[in-house]
Amino acid sequence: MKRLSFVLIVLLAGCATPPPVSCPPPAACPACPTVEAAKPPENPLQPATWADLPGWREDHVQEAFAAFRASCAVLDSKPLWQSVCVDAETLPATDDDGVRAWFEDHFQPWALVNPDGSRDGLITGYYEPVIHASRTRKPPYVYPLFGPPADLVDVDLADVYPELKHMRLRGRLDGRKLVPYYTRGEWAGEEAKRADKALLWGDDALDVFFMEIQGSGQVVLDDGSRIRVGYADQNGQPYHSIGRWLIDQGELQPGQASMQGIRAWAKAHPERVQEMLDANPSLVFFRELPLEGSGPPGALGVPLTPERSIAVDPRYVTLGAPVYLDTTRPEDNAPLDRLMQAQDTGGAIRGVVRADFYWGSGIEAGNQAGRMYQQGRMWVLMPKGYSPN
């Protein structure tokens, strides 16, 4: 290319009789090195060693051991887990070193690997909000929480197609045809007709919405008593982030789309709050639960443990399994390396290296969860003898 440019410059310079240019024969191009594209792993679980787990020797694993024992209430019915769950019941968990040795004796770590071969993924946070509500509609309690409606059809596809495990189809009947269930925006028109079916009435639309996103919450009733509500079902519509909607609308910058940033925007634009909420067509329905245990029950059916439970994608991580997490804290990016328990799932938790970190209940937990958008790595601990194939 350089040689051609030089000849063109000479010809365009206005020389009447340009000197003949003798070009040497072009040299052969050097052979291009062959670069093989990285092959995606055949299985999202790849063998690892305990030395691969950052901070494993320093973690206070006694806290995680208590959460694992809670998981055994479900796992001990599965042959792979029976032996370790029986042994867990007899272990005197008196110190971290003894518990750590127990895990090393009973488990093998497996690194989670994305389809493209990468090992990093997104770690977000969630919490149990506390809202104020009433069992009857009266100002300021005018924002309803519903249980699963009678016309919601919920089909477990694995009952018909076993290969579609963990997949469900939700809709409603229109004559003999199953059609998509109402979106959030469409449901607003149904609320007046179904008001007598509402479980509770909240005093803040955004509080009710965020409780849907978290999947559960505590409720302080107007008589001073407290209850808990948990996820019961969903309308089958896809989850869309209202933070992303605000960014796409030019209302917030990417670094501002936290829970705190969204609340500030809603306070400044009350006339557009419903428009913002309707940008997420997904709608969650609740059930009333007793207020007991360390936290609300997750998808596994056992109470979540603050800062030791995570939500995962069950297509890649066995619910109930211990998972070692290597990420950073949202407030200062300090290392956050600890043994967690996969005890929950979530509509937005999709992918191999993907987790939602449960921070606990209340305002401070909500502040941490709202800021958490970190990169991280994950290892699943499976009983020795397990094979992913």
C-alpha cells in the first residue's frame, strides 16, 4: 500500500516526463498465524480445586453451614445428597476450621463457565422490603396487592415435555384458546373489577412495585401487627427493567439508575410514575405467610439467610447446593468472598455465572441491594462422586 501511494504522488506532482519506476517483485506475505477460536465448554461445570477459591481459608463458613443445614430439609430426599445431609446433622459446628475441613472432605468444587468460555458474570442484590398496608381500601391505602387470579392458567411444560424442565407457560383462556395473560398496563383496567379479591392495600405505588421485584416482603398493617407476603405466581410476561427504561428515555444516566435514583426521579415526576411502572409488563401475585424464620422462604422452600443466600438460574445450579462466590461489595468494591447457598430463583436471574445476593430485611439491606451491580465468579460445591455428564 505504501509503494502504490508513492507512485500516485509522483504522477500527480505534475512531472511531464516522470522517471521510469522499477518495482521489485513483491515479497511473499508472511504466513498469518492460525488462531483457533476458544471453544465453549461442553458443560457449564468445570473441575476446580479448593485453592481456586479466593478467600476460602478466611471465610466464616460456620454461618454458611447453618444455611446448608436448612437446605438439607429439601435435599435429603435426593440420593446424591442424603449422605452429606446426614453427616451435617452430626457435625458439631464449633469453629470455622472444623466446618471448612468438613466441606473439603465431603464436596468437590466446580467452576461455573459461561457458554463463551468466560468465567465472570453479573452479581446483583435483593432484599426483603418492609411496606405499610391495610386489609381494607382506605386513603392512603389505595394500591392493591393480589393473590393469583382465578383466570390465570399455569402450565408446567415438563409435565408434557420433560426436556423443558424449569419452564412454565402462563396465560388465560379466551374461548378455547390460551392467550397471554394481562400485562401490567392491562391489569390496571382489571383492578377495579377485582378489588374485592385484593389481599392488601399499600400506601405507596413504588413500595408495592419494588416488593414485586424482590418477590417477598414484610408488611406493617395499620393496626400495628406485621405479616409477611411471598411470591405466589406471575403473569408470564417478560421482566423489563424500569431503570433501563429511564435511561432509554434520557431521564437518568446509567450510574443513576439505582433504587435510590429511581425513587428520586419518581418523587420529582409523580405524574409519570404509572407510565414508568407500566414499562415493566411483568406482574407478581402474592400469598400471605407467617412472620417467622431468618427470612422469607425462597424457591427452595426454606427461609433465606441474610448475606448467605443467593438466587440462581436452576438450569445451571442445583437449588440447595453450596455456591462459593467471589465478588465485591457495592459500597467500596472491597472483596466479598464467601460461601453461599443457592436457595432462590428470580425472573431476571438468567445465565450460568449469574446470581442475586440476598442482603436481608429493611432499609439498610435495601440500600445495599439497590447499589449492587458487580462482576463476580462462582463455584458450585457438589458431593464427591458427582459427575456433570
